[in-house]
Amino acid sequence: MKKLLTIFILSLCFMLSSKADDITDFQIEGISLKDSLLKHFSESEIKRFYNYDNLPSDMKYRIAEVNRGESTKKFNIYDNLQFFYKPNDKNYIIYGIGGSVFCNSHKECLNLKKEIVKDITSIFKNKIPQNISFKHPDDKSGKSTVEISKIVTAKNGQVAVEYYNWTKKVKYKKNIRITFSTNDVIKWISNNYGA
């Protein structure tokens, strides 16, 4: 796990330019905000991504995700990628991107989240992470939780480090997700889901 953690942290640091407040400088698996998904995936692959069109929303954005091994793109670090793009945009411009790493235990996830938050905080100097936690609505038992540390940037959005602590009774795996979102996506999520 230490080797994975080092690779994960280093990949974040090397993908930055000197403008730390501009989250479009970050990359996840070589993909940045404002990129076209078509630079990285074929249109037929994108159309096969799992999407969350069944969630109640105004559909200003589509949430789609792909797991490692489900596309022709090789994932070097992340087990899962999630994208926000406009449903009618033929260029598939990315307005939000997240990458998840699956964990084997609660302790492993907590340690990984702690290290990533520490490194992100050192990049965004003078920014204090806002911490929130809540019960995940997909677990009807109320035992699965989400812990989020987010930093709102001065320029164009936020970076969030999220821990999805799923119980064994839920089909999902415990994971840490790092997400970069534009201000418009953040507003849309807040308006549609109250998060």
C-alpha cells in the first residue's frame, strides 16, 4: 500500500503547474478538466460507460464512470474514473473528474485519505479543507458513510478527497476518490442533490 500511496501522491504533484489555484492543471490518468473525453476514449466506449441518468436531476450534466479494464485506456493508478459532461455535447467536454482507489480496510482508507489531504493542503497554500460527513443514501441500513475534505479554489472550482466507507452488506468497495469539479458542477450537484 505504501508504494501505491507514493505513486498516487507523486502523480498529483508532478501533474501541477505553478498555478496551484487552477484545478485544470491537475490530471487524473492523464485527463484534465476541460479536456474532451474523445481525446482519451472512443465515442462508442463513452456510450458504454455506466451512467447515472436514473438519478433525479435536470440533466444539465451526465455523470458517467468506467472501471479499470472496461476500456482500451490503461489505468496506471486508479481503479475507477468518473466524469461530468453535458449530455448533448458532441465534444464530451469534462466539467468534473474523479478517480477512485479501492481499499482493503477502513484503516488503509483512512491513512490514504489523510496523506492525500495533507499533500493537497500543501499545494493549495492558505486553504483550510472543509470537512463534511454523512450517511450514504444508497445504503438503506444507514451504516455506510462518506467523509469529504474539500478545498474551494480561488479560480474555478474545488478539489475534494472523499472516503466512501461501505459496509460489507453493500455491493460497493471501500474507496478513496479525488475529484476536481468546476464551480458550475458544484452548484448543479448542490441544487439537485443537496450535497
